[in-house]
Amino acid sequence: MNKHICSRWAFDLSTWTPTLPQLTHAVAAIQPEERKRLMKFHFIDDFLSSLIGRLLMRKFVSTCSNVPYHQVQFARDVRGKPYWVQDQQTASSPPLSFNVSHQGKLVLLAGIKGDSKDDAEFGIGADVMKIEYNGGKPLSEFFRLMQSKFSPQEWSYIGRPQHNERAQLKAFMRHWCLKESYVKELGVGITVDLQKISFAMDTTHPLEEAASPLCGSTLCCNGTPMTQWHFEEHLLTPKYCAAIAFRNCLPLEHAKFEFLSFEELIERSSEADQPDVVAYCQKALLKPHKQ
């Protein structure tokens, strides 16, 4: 299985209160159809999460392909998954695979770059989850409703007697992240029988920030070991865990996520001063925040 260079980037929205000039440069970088999609969000939180995700994708493709930042183009496949649109000049570029995820205040991208067009087909999926439960019902009732999404082996690990409620929730979110990263790479969403997607957790170390990533979790589907898949688990902060799924490839090295600033994500554009872009951003800034 080939090893490739992997990028792991994260952005903490709690560190950024966008100014109008910052927002205009960010919006100027994305395509018109994506602007329409973003404006449909009711809350500014969701608008900004998705906007940062698009900037992460643009930076990744531009960095890996040497295509100028503002010339990178994206489209969506029939499943709605974004992909890089290549032209004649970039058709021979090494293949790229990337995936974005966001929850709460964190947005992340995991991406991998092949060596050449001759590489075996590969892919990457990523997911982030906040380790909290605020669903209203008792956690035990939530677990009862969700148990059917997990194999008996998985549920045995989540409910281990030595796990207190916090540890059970963390184990639950770790499993959910792994399942999401797998189905996101496939592009099918949570529409498959999740109980048949069974993970055996890496128990060599507890999942902590200092020990991240853990790389020993393995997957069986319908009882068959999925040896062409490799997984990383990360604890990004005490409140957020993440997982990366690698299909038919391995990262060149196992590393932590790098937190980027807004200035590291953006490249300035003269389009930011256009009246329609300014008006769009002024309207976006009027959106309410989630409570």
C-alpha cells in the first residue's frame, strides 16, 4: 500500500470574529454557486463553518497542485461530494483526495496527495465530533435508541463497566467519528446499515491530545476485515475528537492536526471590493447566532 503526503488542518471559529473586509476577501475566493448555497443558511455559525471549509479546500488544492489560489475550481458529484475540476494543464497532476468536516466551533480538512496518475485509486474521509450530549433525554435513553447503530463488539466497548458516563460518551463519539469518516469517503452518508460496520478500537493508549493520533483501530464489514482501510483517531481539544479514513493508501507519517489562522487560509483579491460582494457580506453578517 503506497504512502502519500497527508495534510491535516483545523480552524477554530471561536478564535475569529470576522470583519467586513475579511469576509469580503473570503467570499470573493469562492464560486458564485457556492455563495448561493451558503446564503441559504439561517445562522451565521453555519455560514462561517461552511465558508471556512471551502477556503480549506481551496488552500489544499492550490498548495498541492501549484494552481493559483483564485483559479482553483470545484464541482460536486452526483452524491454532492466536492471535487477539484482539472483542465488540460492540470490533467497530468498527481491525484488528490480531500474531505472537510465541521461541528460546533471546529472545521477541519484531511487531504492526501498521490505521487502520479499511475497511483492506485485511493481516497480519504474525515469527521469531527464534539464530546457532549445535550439532547434533552437522559444519556441512558439516548444510548438505548442508538444501540442498534453499533455492533455487539462496539457496544460492549462503549458500555464497559470501568467507563463512567463521560468515558462512555467519549467512546460513543470515537466510534461515531470512525463510522462517519468511512461512509464519507464512500460518499454514501449514514444510509448504510451501521451495525454491519464494526470497529475494533485501538486500546494501546487512551485517546488524549498528547497521544494523538491513535492508528490501531480496525474495521470489519459484514464480518470481513477491511484490510485496505487505515484509520487515525485524534483528540483535537478536550472537547473534540476526529477520525480520518484512508482507503488504499497510508499517510507518509502520522501527525497531529495543524490549527490555521484566517490569514493562513486566504489570499487577497481585488474582487473583494466589488459592490455585489460587499452587499452579500453585509447581508450575511446580519444572520443570527445560534443560542
